[in-house]
Amino acid sequence: MEKVLYRDARNYVPIDVIKGIDHLTGQTVMADKEAPKDYEAMPKCKNCNSFKAEGEQMGICEGSMSDPKFFAYPDMVAVTCEMYANK
Amino acid sequence: MAKKLKEVLADAGISMDLQSGGKAPEMMVDREVKRAPHPRVKKLKDIYMDTLSSANDEFTYWYTREYMMHDSEIPVIRRAKALKTAFAHSTPAIYPGELLVMRKASYFRGSFPMPWLSEGFYMAHEDEFYQEALKRGSASVDEHSKFGQGGGNVTKSFGKVVSIAGKFGVRQEEIPAMLKLAKMWYGKSVDDLGNKYEKMVPEYKTKEQIMRSIICMFDSGYTLPQGREVINYYYPLEYGFDGIIKMAEELKAKVAGKADGDGMVGMNRLYNYEAVIIATQGLQKWVNNYAKEARRLDKITKDPKQKEEYKGIAERLEWIEHNPPRTFIEAFQMIETIHLAVLNEDAISGMSPGRMGQVLYPYFEQDIEAGRITEDEVLELLELDRVAKTSIDCFASTGVVGGVLSGNTFNNLCVGGLDKDGQSAVNRLEYLILEAGITMAMPQPTLSVLYDEKLPEDFLMLAMEVIKCGTGYPAFMNSRTAQEFLTKQYGVEGMNLEDVRAWAIGGCLETSPGVWKPLHLNGKEYWIPGGAGQPTSVGVHFISMPKVLELTLFNGVDPRTGEKVYEPHNKKLGTYEEVWEQFKLYWQKTCEVLALTNNIQHDIWRKNNMAVINSYLKPDCLDKGHLINELGYRYNGTFSVESAGTITLVNSLAALKKLVYDDKEVSLKTMKEAIKDNFGFKDAREVNSFSLADQEIREDAADKWEKLHFKALQAPKYGNDEKYVDDILLAWENFFCEDATKYESLYGFKMYPCQISVSTHGPMGSATLATPDGRLSGTTFADASMSAFPGTDRNGPYALLNSAATWDQAKSQNSQLNIKIHPTATRGIEGSKKLLDLTRAYMRKGGFHIQYNIVDSKVLQDAQKNPRNYRDLMVRVAGFTQYWVEIGKAVQDELIARTEYEGV
Ligand code: SF4
């Protein structure tokens, strides 16, 4: 499995912009630190099938119903997006 | 080294000692009462104490995405759909140890921008949108407002975190989307559209000048368009979400296609009910997402106790997603959910839970009786609520969140008052609410006692104990005075005696109308109070009275900027009466222009950005089928004119009257020169202290103004029971309370006076030159509306109360008096009794509000020098409690300088 940062890990809940809690250990961890090897990735737009990158922190959501398609940004958490599908 | 004012005065044999009624002990004295919260609460509090205020784009993104898809839809439906999508996509954030869950955004202390209201303020300063905001005057106040440098404020960008508006931390990865979303609202936001149309007011240019000179602190319609009101939890508690949807479906069928005699908006009821259904479905999905997350956490958690708790959370959420709550903890979770839902619907400060102890009492009574919960467990939940409420942030500009709110969001919880039948409404749960205020000392919810002579003595004594924790709460608000005001203001809307008694405080200290509704639980009926009025502290915001006087003296020109604000009056101002009359004319011009422009902003808000969720919670929206924008609320005459700097104005008028006109010690021309030259002192910002005593004399000034400055400082001052100056206060109040009613809100009701200053005395002082009372340029005004200027109340607290009670306070929505007392003065039971006597004396004189900072000034001085040692220190600012380290320096200086009473 690929390594993930805590802030990209499924079992990380952010406290604020720099740190959060690792639900698996109950510990406070830094957002930008690497999580242990086997940690599952958080569904985010950047991991979604419908995400088409355009530039570094911007992209298009191919799943959007608007015309033209609405933008999306890679870092957005997608656990609530019903259209999310793993890449 | 340049000499400070206190040294100059000491040389002249005048003490600037800020103690009154004795001498404080040399040693620093701690607060008398301290207790600890439950261990789980302590852990969550520790997290909060180390948490940065954080914002993200999630809600903004989904709201915008949905909204932009429906440009041909009816506005209320479009808004409801956007809200539904945004709520349905909010990522749940649950933290170990919580029992009551749900957050504004997916951070512990999270928030998000609402560019549909305003977008210019969080652009880079070089961005054209920000420059535009500066030109309009809406960003001027940002330059005079500062956040405290400590606590959770992200005052500077660092690493991968960008600081927005000097407070909110945003991840770098979110910034491009945040700006893109903001730009999508350009020309569409309430701010932009409002500005387009307010420009059609003939005197719009004067309004721009008023804002740029910081005569008025900020616009009303797009900054915090709702709040300073009391929420109503009744419908979700009585019917549940499914019940509300069912009710709306039935009513929709009843009104479809019918005007029922109302050719203007009768037909709108159909769309409004549909909007209620859509928005409620969004809330259900939001709750459901949290329930699913709790189930997921239960699965991955090993600790059996924590697993059980996640299971319990999931079960409660799954139940309240559809049904009315059955138990105390379900009801508590329901109102937490509703509270956050409303706060996410709009930029809001001051959404008060109101008389929450009376709303939750039915569940408390039955659970205790059945042995389903213990008082200790209830106390723990009340403590948890304090962590949740303190974590509520509101994303707005520096001027609004820093300059006005000091980072607080004023979720005011009221206890006491009278019940529907006129008896004391205090119940056992309210004792526990006060107790939680001691064990879990955090700024929110701030507490207010709705004082009535019928309240039990032991309850009032407990309130005194809480005050002695030094938390700055509970405040005391006078039920009798408030009820007189309510009868006068809302009589035209049919308010009866029962409804008058349902009032509570919205925000810091805004008297807000309420109603009683019958709640049914296991076959028993309880009448519970809740809000039934529109937002207050909307309309004409914070007019700086000392600044209007400055413009009066300088013929309509702002001497700080050199810009013409008002038409020149070209009068000689040869008599005191002429000054007073001209002051009133400029005051009225200010109110007139601001009432018109702000009405337009609010009108844009009601057309495109109306409340759906907050609306349908409030009687009688569901019954009538009309939301806030169509006068669905039972009480709609809630707009006001807000004053700021009352006592600085009163002292200044007294000094002018005495020195220039009565005793003729100095000519007006010389007084004006002295004001312009700041009595020979440096500007406060140069000195970097905002309290008078610390100001430094300029070397080039020598003793040019020394004599005059002494006289100005020694002229009669408010707060000493002195008729000369109290008569000036009386004249002002009589004028203001009457004049405010001449302006009409967009809803067709007359406005009323509102006399809170929040933190505006800091930034407004910063933009005002020296004043005739001897206050120096850039220093703060006296805080609140009835507090004395620091160090000028020399005759003890009872003299101060007499001065404050000079006028009929029932003519105003509120007034505000804060007193600082050394902890030794209130020690023990005797001390508590004396404090209660003092409070009662003021209430009996008709005073509306009184509150105390029980703190040793030396502690505050030390906290300013060593903020790291005082992360937990709380103080009462104007109408609210806040962490010392999160308050801007100007207000900190003013708090240190306030007169400290050594005896009561
Ligand atoms: S479908 Fe959802 S998760 Fe996928 S890119 Fe679009 S918004 Fe993101």
C-alpha cells in the first residue's frame, strides 16, 4: 500500500489546520506527518474517478450536472459525495 | 524617555491611581472560587485550548455548486436546495470523549466563508475586490481592529497555513478554490448587490464618508444579517424532523394555488413550505452522516467504553434524524444540532439558546424521576455543551470579528425570569447550569440572569458564587425594565402579558421577544419559552458619538483624514446649546443615511439570502406559511439604531460646557487647537498603548497644553452622582430614545435605541482625535454605555449606580454597566451578600444590566506581559466573556485601566 499523510488518511479527524486525532490510536498527530504504512486513504476528489486535474490545485468534476462542468479541487474530502468512485 | 501622562500628573500632585474605596493588597490575589470539570470534559477542553481557529471550503463549495445550477429557480427554493446540498456534504467530525456531537465544519473550531454574503474582505489586500471594499468604507475599520495575538487566533501565515482576516487558518491547498468560489459571487453577493442599489440613495456619498471616517463601524445587511436573537427549538422537539416535513406537506397541499386574500405574497406560501421540506431533508442527511460516522468509529475502536459511547451517539442520531427526542440526552443532542444548523445557514453572531434550562426541563424532570439519568450526568452534559459552544467561530472580516466581536459569538444562555403565569421560572436544571458555569469556566455560553424580585434567594447567591469565579458571567438583566420596553415596542404587533414574560437575551444583551409553546412528553404538557422575533442589532450599526461631536466642532470635516463628511454647518458655536443642537443634527443625518442604505442591504438579503431554517423554527412561520422575509415571525419590529461611546461623549460635552461656556476658561478655538494637537501627546498607536495613563508627551510640545489638559481631565465626569454631568446624560438619552423611533426599518416598523458597544470602543477610539474631556487621540472610549471612563468614578459604586439610573432605561432595548472589583472585596458569604445587595440596588433603580469583573488588575497586567501563563484567563469585555489572550491590545489596555473597586 502507498504511504499516506495523516491528513489524507481515513481514520484521521482534523482538530485544526495543522493537527488532528488518529482514531486508531487515539493520539494527537500532525497533519503533514506520514501515517503508518497500512493506513487507508481518505476519499478525496484527487482519488476520485470523476476528477480531472487542471493545474496544481484545481480540476473539474466530471460527475457534476452543470454545464459547463463545475470545478473541483483535489484536496476536498469526499466521504459524503455519493458519486465518489475510487480511481 | 518621554514622560507618560500618569507621571506628568504625579509631578503636579494628581494621582492617576485607578483604585477606588481602599487599597488593593500588594500581592497578586487570585479569584476565590475555582472548581474542576469532569475528566472527559477536561480532556476536550485541553484540546480546545490548543486549537487554532480553522476554516475550509467544503460548505462553501457545495452551496455554490448547487446554487449556480438553479439560476431560473424561485429564490427561496434555490436557497433551500443550496443549503440542503451543503449540509448533506458536510464531512462529520467526531472526537473521542464527546457525548454531544456535530460541528460547524470538520474542525474542532471550524468555520467557512459565505461569499454569497460578502467576498471582498478576504481577498489579498492588492486584489481589486479588497480595494473596492476599502473605497466603500467597508474595510476601513479593518485597519483599526486587531485580534489578540494569542489563543487560537491565526494572526500570521506559517508553513502550509494561510492566515485570513488575521484570525482564521486555512490550508494552502484550499486557497485557490476559496478565491475561485469568492469570485463566482462577485456582483451577486448581498454586499455587491446591496452596494449597487444603495448607491441610488441620494446621499450615498455621505454614507461612504461616514464609513471611511469610522463614524459608523460597519454595514448591517451582509456582515452578520441574523443573530442577537433567541433561537426556538420547539418544533423539532415537539414534532421531530419527519413531523415537520409532514406538517409542511399538508400545509403545502392546503395553500397550493391560493392567495387567500393576500394578493401580494399569499401565493408564496407554496414555495415557502416546499423550501422548508427541502432544507429539512438536508438537515436529516447531515445528521445521518454523523450517525454513519459514529457507527464506523464504533467498528474501528477497540476500547469497550468508547465503543459503547459511539454506539450510543449513533442510536441517538438515528432516532432524532426522524423523531422527536424522548430523553434528556436526545433532546440535548437535538438542540445542539439545530443550533449549529442555524449558525451554518448564515453569518451569525449572538444566536442565543435563550432559556435553555426551561426548554430542556421536561426531559430532565422525567429522566431524573425515572432514574434514567443522574444530576451528575446532567452536569457533565452541560459542561460538554460549554466546550461545544465555546468552539463556535464565525467567519467574517477583521473589523467585524476582531473589532466588534473580539472573536466571541455570543451564544447567551439565560436563567430565571418569570413563567407564563408570572411566577419565578427558576428550576432545578438552572441551578446545574450555573454550577456548570463554575466547574467548566469557558466563555460560552455566556450566562445571564433575568432578574426578578421573585427569584429564589439561594439561586441568586449561587449566581454570586459564579461571578466570583471571575468568569464575567452571569450578567444580571432586569426583567421588569425589559418587559416595559417590550410592551412599548411590540404592543403594535399584539404582544400580550404572557408573551412579554417569554423574553430572553439575544446576543450580549439585546432584549428579544419570545413566546410560550406547549411541549408534550409522555402525556404531560409543559409550556416552554423560545424566540419569536427577527434578529436584533440590525439596522444602523454603532455610531461613534465622540466622532460625531468631533465633526460638529470641525464644521463637518474629519480632521484625521481631511475629508468632508457632512455639509458644513458654518455656525459659530457660540453657546453650549448651539453645539448640542448641531451635534443632534449631524447625528440625525448619520442615522437617516445609514437607515436607508442598510434597509437596501437587508432587502437584498431577504430577496436572495433569506433564512429558511431559522425562519421555520420561529413562530408563526409554519402556521402562516411565510418566512422571515414576508413577516412570518410573530415580532418583526426588531431593527435598531446603535450608539457607541456614550460616556466619552457625555464627559466631553460636560468639559466643553464647563470650560468653554460656563466658566469661560478657554475659548472654543483654543480647545479645538489643543484637540488637534492631541494636548501635546503622541498618538496612541505610536506609543502602542491605548490607555490614557500610558500616553507619552511629545518633546516638542513642552508644557503648551499642560494646564488646559489638567482642567479637561478634572472637569465633571460621569459616574460620581453629580448632577452637572448626569443632566447631560439625561438630555442625551431623552433625545436618543425618541429620535431612534423616527427611522423605519424595511419591514415597516419603527426602530428603537440599542446601547451596547461590544468592542467598538477600541477601534472607534483609534480613529478619533483627543476629546474635550482630556481623553487622548487613539485611546479607547469608555466601555459599554453606562460604565465610567477608567479612573474617573471616584465616589464609590453606589454613586456610579445613581448616575447610571438618571434616565428611564425602559425606553431603550438595553444599557450596559460593567464594574471591576478586586477579589478581596467580595470574599466569603459576606462578600457575596454585598455583591447581591449592590446588584439589587441597581435593579430596583430600574437599571437594565450590570456585570462584574472580579479580578486583581495586577493579574491583568501580568497577563499582558506573560500571555503564555494565562491561556485560561477570562474577562468580561462589554456584554460578553472572552479569553484574555484573544482580545486585541486596545481593549486589554482599557480593561487594565478600568477603576478597580476595593470595597462594595
Ligand atoms: S464526484 Fe465527488 S468526489 Fe468525485 S470529483 Fe466530483 S465532487 Fe469530487
